Amino acid sequence: MSVKPVKAISIIGLMPELDSVVKLCGDSCSFQPDDAMLFYSDTKNFVPLNEKNPYTQPIQQLKDACELAGFELGYADTVRDDLTESDVLDYVKTFVDKTEDMISRKVLIEQEIDECRRSIEQVEHFKGCDIDFSEIAGCRYITPNFGRLPKESYEKLSEYSSNQYAIFFPFTNDDTHYWGAYFTIPEQKDEIDRLFSSLFFERLEVPPIAGKPDDYLRSLQSKQSELQEKLRDAQSVNSSFWEKEKNICQECYTKLEELDSYNEIKRFAYRYHKSFILTGWIPAEKEKELTGKLSNIKSVEYSVTDPKDVRGAKPPVIMKNPPFIRRYEFYVKMYGLPCHNEVDPTTFVAFTYTLFFGIMFGDVGQGFIVALVGALMYKFKKMEIGRILVPCGIMGMIFGFLYGSVFGFEDLLTPVHQAIFGTEGKLIEVMKPDSINLIIYGSVAIGIVTIAVAMIVNIVSSLKRRDYESAFFGANGISGFVFYISLVAGLVCQMLFGIEVMNIAYILCLIVLPLILMFLREPLGKLCSKKKNWQPHSWGEYCTQSFFELFEMCLSYVTNTMSFLRVGAYILVHAGMMLVVFTLAEMVGGVVGYTLILIIGNGIVMALEALLVAIQVLRLDYYEIFSRFYIGEGRPFTPVAAKRTK
């Protein structure tokens, strides 16, 4: 439950050496630059470099060109050492120009194909028409209007029989429209156009047809085939071009990204007279490696300090957890990364989340399905939640074995329990009154232990942060821990075991005194930190505020503890839901109906309960546990790295 230590590093050298230092830091893949203004108190002579990044535009141009051309651009495994910056920029310009030229030719062909396709679609409506359209186009006093007319409108044309020009000549038709033409003369054009417009005639932009439609259609189809052949040739040229240029292109792209990463570091540097100042963070384990290389650069000096000695700076965080625990960092990061000087709660989350999920979702068969689904989610979709569901499902199988539940069948494991545990029936009969009481008391006990452990973690974390007020006098510090444990132990001893422990001395020393210390936590905390102004501005105002805060603290102890009753409640909910499923299956009857209801019921219960349990356990971690010791205001360690590999 910790984070990897980091060190603050400050590098100073002459301006000509800046590029060498930047390259070294980028190649190390372990340097996160930060604002030098946060590291120094006197910064009046610091001047930002404000240099424009010369690689942003070439990188974007290269990406855009490859995307438009359909080239899969990636990083090269290796980059030649003799590949210079000027070579890369020249190549990128040439490559982009050639690619854009090929794209333009391909786009023109595609536009011609699209235009040809639209013409074919239009001309097909006049297929079978034995009329030479060239003769119609040559008429001086008659204007043809081609389009389509709804069938209902075509039937209404009979109402206009008195107008000799209100005639529509259909060529083809479908279920809703007739395609054809009507003809107008100059004297009647406006009137006839208005008439057909009122009949919802839709004019089509018919291409100039030379000759009969069938002949023209064949010529269009032939042209379309030729254009498609040209398109295939253009695509073949593009593919050949990419096969030839792929390796060098990816090398140049990798080199550009590398140079861009160097420039990302450089923009954090400041000019100080003839020197530069570059500051940042490195993992403590990388200190010797990086400083050893810096020592080889002339005129460069550096200093490495502990984060606590850097005022105003916020060190980044590197989480350090073993592989099994690491998967639960997903939940911790959702809440917020730990600060560099506080405890990493990932191990706590891994233990509590898996344990509570298993207790609340206790079923051998359903637990196996949840673990299997989680494994498939991570394998095929790389979903982090899938990795978490695997141990949760396994824990559900373990507790399902203890409850004797397999897909809701409560008697399958009874002989196994009798043989292993020597019991008359199952080890735990969930729905029996005695077991229900045990589950309720056990849930409260789990809550008490969890809260107590969270308080201990808070004490350690507060001492690590040198927050003595929280460590000694806070509601989750030593005073709160003594008060909570003493009160719980006293009540349990007297109410359950009949042991009289809550005498005057016990109450005064272990209950009243911690309450007084919590009441005075703010001034006492300042005294422990050796602050001069430890007294509040107004004791009356302070006492009033502290009284209500203390009352809220005491109330929160009760509500937080009772919140863990949900752990036991979901054990009973699971058994109750499966009881309903079996009741419905028996009501349906028949082998097929009974089996079908059991399968569907198990599926619904698994999906619903897995979702609810996952949310409720996360709620316990976030609100009942994290709220006691975790701040979660850290920022991730994101070193600038030269991208030399895929």
C-alpha cells in the first residue's frame, strides 16, 4: 500500500547544450518536465523560450495524407541513426505531395463514376422507350419535362381532359409512381407547369440523351465499367506506392514523433541569461542512471532533491502494486490517485472488494459464470472491469460452497458439507432464523473491523503527511479509534456477554477523554505542529461549531457501521430471489418449462445481482472506507518518452 518514490531534478547548462539534455531526458523515458517557476523562489530573470513546435504541422500532414489514402501508419521498430531532421522533413513533404496527387486522381475517377451512376439511374426510368431523344431535343416550339408523377395524381389527369396539353406520357412505373414526360408550348408553359406542380410532379435532371434511351444506357454502362477499371488501377498504384514507401515512411513518422517529444520537454525550459533551466521529476530508482548520463555533458549541472524540500510543487505519483492487486487500480483511479505522501489504498480495495462481493454473491454456479464472463470481457474487449470480475467470481464460488448454493439449488452440496464439516445439514442454512441473526451480526462485525482498519490506515497516512491533527485528534485518528473501539467493545461485552466493563474509569478515560480531544482537535493539532497562532479567533464560535461537528461524527460512527448491513442483506436477497425462481418453475411444471424458467431466472438473477452487488461494494469502499483516510488528489507520473517502438 504505497507509491514509488520520485525525486525532483533541476538541470542548468549553457543554451547550446539544451538540445543534448532534452534528447537525453526524452530517451530515458523516465523524465516528467514541470514548471521551473514552482521550484525556485527568485524567478524574475527567467524567460520562457516560446519556441514554435516545427514538427506539429508535418506530423499532422503525414497523418492526414495516410488516413485519406487508407495507409496504416504506425511506428517503426528501429530508426536509422543517419536519418537527420532535414531528411525527414524533406521526405514528408515529398510523400505528402505524391499522396495528395494520387488521392486527387482517385477522387476525380470516383466523382465520374458517381456521376455516371446517377445518369444510369435516371435513364433507366425511360428504358424501353422507342423514341429518339435527339429528335425531341431538336424541337424548337415544344419543351419536354421529364420526371415522375404519383399514381394518384396520374388518375386525376382525366379531370383535365378539356386541356389538350394536360397529357402525361408514362414510360415506366413502380408501386407508387409513373416515370415519363409532359410537353408544353411557349404560350401554355406557365399554366401547364402550374397544373403538374399541383399534381406533385417531381422534375428529374435527365442527362442529354443522344438517340434512344436503351442505346444511351448501354453506352453509360460501358463507360461505368471503364471508369471502375481505372479506379482499380489507381488503387493498385496506391498499394504499390505504399508497399514501396511504408518502411521509410514509418521511420520518418517515428523520428518526427521522437523530435516532437523532445520539443515537448523543451517548452518547459526557461532561459536564464546565457543558460537554460529545466526542472522535472524522475523515479528515485532512475536517479543514478539519468544523472550519470548528465554528468557526461559539459557545462551542465544538476541537483536532485526530495519532494518534501520543493515548496509549492506537487510531485506526480507512480503506483506500485503486485500484478494481482494492480487490476484494482482501475477503481482507485476512478476516485482519484493518491498523493505522493499518502497511503495507496489499492491493496485495501482489492481485499475488501473481492471479499464483500463474494459474501454478497455467494453461489458456486453463478460465481463461475461471472468469473468466466469477466475473463472473456478482458480477453476480447480488454475491459479492466473484466479482470476484476474474475477474482470476484471465484470468491463468490468459495462463499457459495459455504452456503451450499449451486445455481440456486440449496441441497446439492449437503452431502459434501456433512462429509467435510460433520454437520447434520448444510454448514450455513441461509434462510433459517438462527442463520439470519448470525448473518446480521456478522455484517455488523465486518463493518466494525473494516472501519477500525480504515482508521489505522488513516493514522499511518496522516503521520506520513505530517498531519498531526488528523493523526492524533481527528474522528479517524487515534482519539476517534480509541473512542469507537472502546464504545463498541463496552457495548458488546455488556449486552452480549454480560461482562460489566463500562465503569466510571473506563467511560472517563476511553470514551469521554477521546471526545474532548476530538472537540479540541484544531488547537491541539496546531500545537503539535508548533504553530504560534494555535488559538481560535473566537472560542465561543469555535465551541459551537465543534459541538455540532462532534455530534455529526458520533452519528456517522453509527450510520457507517449500520451501512455494512447491506452485506448480509444481499445474502438474503440472493436466496429470496432464487426461491422465487424455483417457485415460478414449479408453477409452470413440465421438464421443458421447469428447465427453461430456471435458466432464464438464473440469468436474470446473475445479471441483476452482479450489477447491484458491484455497485454496492464500490459504494462501501468509496463512502464508508475512503472517506476515513483517503484524499485522492494526486496526479499521474507521465514521463515524456521518445516513441521509437510500436
